[in-house]
Amino acid sequence: MSHLQRLGGVAALINAAAYIVGIGLALTLLAPVLDSSPEQYLTFLADNQTLLYLWHLIIYLVAGVFMVPLVLAVHERLKASSPALMQIATAFGLIWAVTIIGSGMIIVNNVGVVADLYGQDPAQAATVLAALSAVEEGLGGAVELPGGLWILLISWAALRTGGFPKLLSTLGLAIGAAGLLTVIPALYEAGTVFGLGFIAWFIWVGVVLLRGGSSAPYLPRPQRGNLEGNS
């Protein structure tokens, strides 16, 4: 097993942990402000800067950074059987990592800025928060297009060639479809399926990568005429 495969397996498990911790915090300590008004959120932010900073650090920067070795490890595993498809898939995977990291840098950098501004001018702080939230959601929160395309394409490649267990590939196709559905505003809630499904996928693919073994190469069946000619 290559070093990149091991690193990819660890990265997948770290991503699963980041998602679990992020969702856990959202449903517990951050639950009071999930559907709050901007004023309520800003009041909470002013009193809980460290908590919100750590939450965004985990769900964006940690997850985004460890997506890079995972994307490259999956590429290494499947590229021999589907080189062209994996080049396209890996491009979308790296784009997804960049958008996650970019959104995280925006929000993490501005948690303190918005909190300080709220102490001076609450109305202006609400305006700045709305603008930052729109950018952050657009980059890495609302529309899951790059991530959906990445997992859809790698799952398709793995299903065709046996690079991953069949059920894992099928799960990936379902997660990818849910991600693509978030492009339609009325189907934004499909993002919940996308996020929760990825937790199971990260854990499963992490175990597969850490167990080692290369992907099953795609070997075309020999033509009957060739067999007869060689007999």
C-alpha cells in the first residue's frame, strides 16, 4: 500500500470526524442560533466568538485541507482503470477543496471583525454579516455542485471497474445526485442527504484505503476471433 493511500484513508476518517463534530455542535451548543434572526445571531456571536471560530475552523478549514490528500489518493487508486474520467473527477474534487477552504478563510477571518463591529454599530454589523454569509454560502455551503460531481464521477468509475465495493460506489452515486439537486433552489434540503451521506462514505472509504490493495484493473474481454486466430 502506498503512502498516499494511507494518507488518503486517514484524511477520509478526519473528514468524517469533522462532519460529526460540526453537526454535533450545530445540534447542541449552536442550536439556539440555527434559525435565529441576525440580531440574535450577532448577540450570540459577541458572547461566543471562540466557539463559532472553532466550529467554522473544523467544518471548513480542517475538512477542506484534508480533502486534498483524499482526492489525490482516490485518483491514484482509480486512475489506471479510468484515466480520462478520473482526470475530470479529480479536477472537480480539487475545486471543491478550494471552495471549502475559501469559504472557511472568509468566515474564520471575519468572526472577530463582525463581533467587534457589533459592539460599535449593530446595524452595520448586520449588513456586513449578511454580505459575508451570502459569499460563504455561495462558495461552500448552499450549492454542492463540485462535491456532487466529484463523488458522482469517482463512484461511476469505481462501479465500472471494481475499484471500490459495489455498495460503496452505489452510495456515492446517491450522494452525488443529492449534491447536484442543491442547484435547484426548491431542492436545497437535498444538502442534508449530501452531508449525512458523506459521513458514512468517508468512514467506509477511509477503511477501504487503509486496508490497502489496488483497484481492480479493467481488462477488456478478448474477441472470439482473436482467440481463434491464436489457437
